[in-house]
Amino acid sequence: MTEQVRLSQEKETLLMALYLRALDNRRRTPILGDRFAQDVVDRIDYDFGRLGNLKGNAPLIATRARQFDAWTRDFLDGHPDGLVLHLACGLDSRPLRIDRPATAQWIDVDYPDVIELRQRLYGPIDGVRALGSSVIEEAWWDEVPTDRPALVLAEGLLMYLAPDDVDRLVDRALRHFPTGRLVFDGVAPWVKTVAGMQPSMRRADTGFRWAMPAPEAFAKKHPPLRLLDERSAVDLIAGHQSAAARAVTRALAHVPPVRDAMRFLRYGFTS
Ligand SMILES: C[S@@+](CC[C@H](N)C(=O)[O-])C[C@H]1O[C@@H](n2cnc3c(N)ncnc32)[C@H](O)[C@@H]1O
């Protein structure tokens, strides 16, 4: 049986990310290899065909998820009793893709209707709690433990928030945990401008509102963040291309606006 799905604006973009992970998984050599994505796509009553114009973004979305998975595994290796706060989880299967130690905690957060849909499609996931709220509300934080190292993941989220809400959310997380890591993706200002012109984004009636400042400046604005890693999506995608395409992409990755179009950032903090 398929699930009727009515999502709009920034919520509809979770279907785009899901579909692109399913497309990646159909490749002979997938970048991510998310075996859950196609199964979930097949169970959703939505015209995914109209996202066909996004196909070229599959390597980007798969590369992003792969990098976030790697940083999640790295965190759990170092903190088997840690907490993963998976903000804007959408329909991403990350808690199923990652081997989680029994001592770790995991909390998925997204809008209430997204969390309901997620639970209908995945059922309860062992060791995972789900909170349905906008991340910019305050009340849900009361449900989040404060006594353990945390990995705060925000994949495909911050660009949809107003800049003041990005600052408030980051500072709220930094006050909440004694120590941890913050991982997110940020787009360049020119990407913020053009994203809303993309046909699927226009149909969803959404666009980007926040662009990534210089990574060191972001850390200064949000003490005690310290920058641990900064990866260019374009540069990482090159690693999954044929030799000829890789040479061209790597050359392009030296051009700052291309290099910084989308970056994956990892920060550490100890209060
Ligand atoms: C591009 S999707 C990414 C979903 C998921 N991280 C993935 O990679 O598949 C954007 C997600 O951000 C969520 N989102 C946007 N604004 C939000 C907010 N204020 N509070 C909670 N979730 C939000 C949407 O519901 C959606 O799930």
C-alpha cells in the first residue's frame, strides 16, 4: 500500500533528497548506496517523475550523505555513549545505515507531519526517538538530554532558515551540550540567489534564505565553535567520476565560486 503524501515548501524538498538517493542507488557503482531509499520511494504516492530535471544532483546529494555518514561514524567511534541529534531528518535512513553502539542515543527531529510520515514508512527504529517540531521552536529542547557529548547534524536544513534563526539554533545547541560537534552544509550567496529559480523548487514554492559566511567567521560568531573540517562538495564529487570528468571537475574546484557552491562543515565545541 502506498502513502498519500501532501508536503509543500521546504518539506517537499525531503522528497527530492530521498529520490536522488534512490537514483544514486540504481547506479552500477553508487556513491552512497542507500538501499532503503528506493523502497521508501516505491511506497509513496507522489509523482517523482516530475523531479526528473533534478537527476544531475544525485551525485551531490549522495556525496553529502556519505560525508555526513562518515562524520557520524567517526563521532560514535570516539563517543559510544554520545547523542546524535539528527535535525531535519526528513525521510533519510541514516539511523539504519549507521551501526550505532547500544550505549549511544539518537534523536530525529523534523516538523510533526514529517515525523508522522517517517514513522508510517519506517516504523519505530530501535534506539531512535523522534521529536515532531520546527527546529526553531524552544519546547522540544526540553526532551533532549544535556549530559552527554552530542553530534548535531543539520543536513539540507540551514539554507531554508532565516539568518537570525540559524544563529539562534546554533547558539541554542551550543548552550545545551557540554561538548560535541556540529555538522552542516552551507551554500554560497550566489547559490542562495539561484536556488529558488530551479523549476522543482519553484513548484514547491520554496528557496534558500541563508548562505554560508566564511567558515572561520562563522566560528567567531558562535563561540566556542572551532572549525575542524571544511570540504567542497564539488571537490568530493570529483572523487567519484571517471578520470576525464574528474580532471575537469578538479580544475573547476579551484575557482572559488564553484569550490564554495556547497560546502560540508564540521565544527567542534566544548563549553
Ligand atoms: C532538503 S530536506 C533534507 C532532509 C534530510 N536531511 C535529507 O537529507 O534527506 C529539508 C528538510 O528540512 C526540514 N525543515 C526545514 N525547515 C525546518 C524547520 N524549521 N524545522 C524542522 N525541520 C525543518 C524539512 O521538513 C525537510 O525534511
